[in-house]
Amino acid sequence: MALGAHAGRSGQVLLAAREEGRAALVAYLPVGYPDLDISLDALRAVCEPGDGPGVDLVEIGMPYSDPILDGPVIQRAGTSALSRGVRTRDVFRAVETVASTGVTPVCMTYWNIVDRYGVDAFARDFANAGGVGLITPDLTPDEAHDWIVASTEHDLDRIFLVSPSSTDERIVATTQACRG
């Protein structure tokens, strides 16, 4: 996909890396594993540049009770975090942690969490924490009217996914609905 008008803030990070002639480094860490404090420390650590440029973007994993699209390792981490009481407010803390380092935070979450929290309220609180965009693997653009409105209102990127079996037309329609 060509990044242009739909690049959003997370897409701008990818474009900047491309312009520097390198691949972007994206880190993924689940919130709350092995516990909340250690996960926040780990997020800070991956954001430190060290000897190289450091990560360009951090994908924060939100624990979910039925993570059907995640592999077994992420499922176990999320289940463990939930059993310790990790909740949505803790994900906002993780977003604040990453944003405070100057690294771009996005979050991977299942739609039910956002819907239950309240779409506009989630978008507002996520943006206020410094979040840039959401990856919503179980939300299709056809069912995303409320998210499209809220993400536009709060300047958040929409990162929808396609599957290997998606038609060319579906891929085009999905990427056109994305920003980021």
C-alpha cells in the first residue's frame, strides 16, 4: 500500500524510516506480563535508543479474555495479566509510558473492549494518554462507523487488517478506510 494522504501519525513514522533508507523497528509488548510494573519498565526499556536508533513505534497489546487471533504465547501473557487484575486503565498507563519517551504508541485491541468502554470515551482517553492509533483485528470497516467518527474526532489512526483470502477489492476498500 502506498502511504500518502492516509498515512496518519503512525504511518508518518514508517515513511520517515523509509526516507532514511531503513526498515522501521516496531516492538510489541503485552501490558501486565509478567506483572504491570515490570511490563511498564519493559516498555520504557525498549524505547531507550541504546547504541542504535531504537524502536520507531511500540505496539502495546491489550489483554483480552478471548484472544482468538493471538498465538499461544500472547494468549498466556494476556490471561496471566487479566488474572492479576490488569484493566483498560492500565493500558492507558502503558500508552502514557511509551508516549513520554517520544516513541509512537499504538495499541492492538479487540473491538469488544472499546465498544464496552464507550467508543468516543475510549478514543478520548486513549488520545489523552498519548496514543496514536488502534489495530482492531476483529473490526471491519463496514462495521466501524462509530470508530471512524471517534478516531477522526480524536485524531487517531485506524489500522484495519485484511486476511490472506481477502479479494483485491476488499484489500483496496480496507486500506482506504485505514489511516496509519
